[in-house]
Amino acid sequence: MKRTIKSIIPAKKKPLGDNMSVDSPLPSPFVRQISPFLMLDHFGPNQITPGNGFYVPPHPHRGFEPVTILFEGEIEHHDSAGNRAAIAGGGVQWMTAGSGFIHSEGAVESFAKAGGTIHGIQLWVNLPREKKMTPPGYQNIQRESIPVLESSGVKLRIISGEVDGTEGPAKTFTPVLAIHGIVSAGGSKTIRVPSSFNAFVYVTRGTLLLASGERADAKHLVWLSNDGDEFDVSAETEAEFLLLAGEPIDEPMVSYGPFVMNDPAEIMQAVEDYQSGAMGYLEE
Ligand code: MN
């Protein structure tokens, strides 16, 4: 059975830091979350002029997994758990905030000096109640370690989960399928997505042709119904997308800024723990 489309949600521009903005389709006035996915921010493609990097100063997280999927550019991550690492285009950093860390992200120094294109996604994946206070973790996944399935003009880069027997490298706490797809002109592919998984396709470049005959342009989220176990993508001209799907976490969700917990008392505790230094410190 093919999945039908529930709705197509356009991204909205929102400010980030001093002079940056991102396009965000999730959360939106139409949908608060597509569990386990809480937030998707699309940054770029933006041209960084030489000598003008970008920097997101130290801030905390608790109760979920912030994930950076980078298409172009070079980003460095530094956190209070002692992780310092960089990814380049095609790489992914899958962070587990768990009980809490403080981190900063910015352009790698040499990239900032030279300038270039920055383009990527920041995705927040929820954690179930029993894993919200798990110790923080960091998975640095370089481009080369992401397997690529290629057929009929469609490349699928499997970041997490399994497609046709190929498994992605990112370890997750609940079942999550994360795929970066690149469709050549005229390419077409059926992707299997278990019907129990909530799922959406987010177009990062070009225009996708959907089986229903509808089209989805870049910076649009295609929310799929849970009424089938496969989905077709194709394109008339080159296009790229993310397919994100996962077993829903059926629990109350309360979020406040960078903290996502199950009830308001746990949010108060997170604020207190951050202010008292229990999430550690990050010097810049
Ligand atoms: Mn962050």
C-alpha cells in the first residue's frame, strides 16, 4: 500500500542569533510535532564571504537529540561533555543531549577564512521518558561512513535505520529512519517505510514529483499519512530531500526553549540544573 499525503507544509523564516535566519516547517501553526520529530530548521544555502564565519554561542539542551545534517560547508561542535569535532558537507553529527549539555557550533576556522556555501538541517528528535536523563553523547558521522543505495536515478544515503538490507551508522534510542535522497532528472524510486512509523519528506533543493501528481518545492514538508508502507519519489529535474520516519513516542511532551520533557515540573528542574551548573560549563 502506498502512503497518501496528509498535507504539504511550507517552511517559515525565523531568526537565529544576530544576523542569521533559518527556514522552519516544524513546529508550525499546522502541526506541533511529528513524533518523534520535534523541530526541523533548514539553514542556507547561504554564501559565506571570506572572513565572515558564523557562530551559535554556548547554550544548553536536555531531553532529546539535536542532529545536524550538513550538505555543504564545515561546522565545528564543542560541548560541555568534552566533545570537540567537525563535520564537512555530507557529514552528520547526531548529538544526545539526554540529561543535559551545553554546546556551541560555528564555522570551522579555515572555512570561515576562505568563505563558501553553508547548507544544512538541524533536526530535533525526541527521547522517550526512560531515556531523557541518559548521559549526553555525540556521534560524529563523516560523509564516507554513510552508505549509499543507488537505483533508477535516485541515490539514498542511509543515515539511520534500514532500507533494503542497508543500515545507516547513526544509533538511535527509538527506531528512526533518516535518509538523504538525491534524485536525478527523470529518476524515480519506491521507498519502504513501516506503516507504524510517522513519516515526512522535506524538500531541500529542486521540486519533487509525488505519486499523487502533486509537486513539492524546496522548503516544503510533505507530511505522509500512516496508511501504507511505501512511498514513491521522482523528479523531472534534479532534486534533493530528507525522508524522516520513526516510531512515535506516545507520551506527553512539554517544551520550553532548549528543553523538552514530559511535564512542567521537569522543565523547571532543567532550568534550575542549567542555572546551577549541573549541565557543566563551556568556556569559549
Ligand atoms: Mn543547539
